[in-house]
Amino acid sequence: MKKLFAKDQKNRQIVKKLELKNFILKQISANSNFSRTTQWNALSKLSSLTKRKSKTVLSNRCVKTINKKTFHKFTNFSRTVFLKLVKSGHISGMRKSSW
């Protein structure tokens, strides 16, 4: 489990570091105001970057259970862990609603 977190943190740091560079290269390759050679060079640099350095590699996981299927974006917990925390009273202002 620790290896998954370490690998995820490493990937997030790499993506964060290269996010601006990727964005600039995409904008240059799509902008018609630049010359064709500049656009082509930007596109070739963009395609030469590995897939490991893209945002699509990142996956959100629960902090406690490392489950990524039932993940809530606003809490960083899985559904089951979130319900346990609400029932135990660790998260204030939440209560079970039924209709």
C-alpha cells in the first residue's frame, strides 16, 4: 500500500511540474498565428513526452482504504469510509437522509 501512495505522489509531482509546459506546447501547435515549422516543432515535442507524464495516469484513491472505485472527490474518502465517519460523528453537519 505504501508503494502505491509513493508511486502516486511521484507521478503527481511529475505531472504538476510539466503541466504548464504541456499547455504551452498545445497552444502553440493549435495557434495558426505561428509559422508552420514552429507549430510542427511544438507538436513533435508534445508527442515525444511519455504517457507517464500526462494527467490521465493519475487516479484518485481513498486515503484510508486505497479504493479507487467508490471515491468521493470532495472528501478524499471512499463511500464506506465516509459513511463510517459520518455515523461516528467525526464529520459534523452531516446526517443520513431518507426519502
